[in-house]
Amino acid sequence: MLFLVLFTMAVLFAVALARWPALGGPKLTNSAASPPAGDPPTRATTLEGALTAQLVRGEINRAQYQRALERLAAREAEKHPLSAPEKGDPSAGA
């Protein structure tokens, strides 16, 4: 019985820690991961990178990000379609 109570408390504590930023708690930042104050942020070199940057900055929401990536994938598939090897093709492998 004591084990069950301790386990339940541990799970609740873990959930509280996981939800802490969403509840308005202090933001924990890794100072080593953030760029120095004097350096300008690097610009995205790909469309995926630009979309991710917009998502992180809050300029687009998750649904818009997913739709944009779907359209990007469809456009890429149209430009560079994948082809399956013909049956019996010796270069197809096993």
C-alpha cells in the first residue's frame, strides 16, 4: 500500500514537472545553447527551416505548419517521383 502511494506521488510529481512551462512557471533555458547577445540569429537556408523558425516564433500555428509541410512534400513528390524497380530486375537487390 505504501508503495502504491509513493508511486502515485512520483507520477504526479513527474507530470507536474512536465507541465510546469505550460502552467506559466519559470522558463528553464540552457545558456550554453543560446547564441551570444552580439551575434545575429542565423537565417534558415531551406523552406523547412524557415517554416520551423516561424513555428517557433509563433508566427504560424501547428496546423498551418503541418499543412505547409504537406504541400511541400506533395510538390517535391511531383518534381522528383520515386520509382519502384521492375519485377525481376537483377539490380533491385534481394
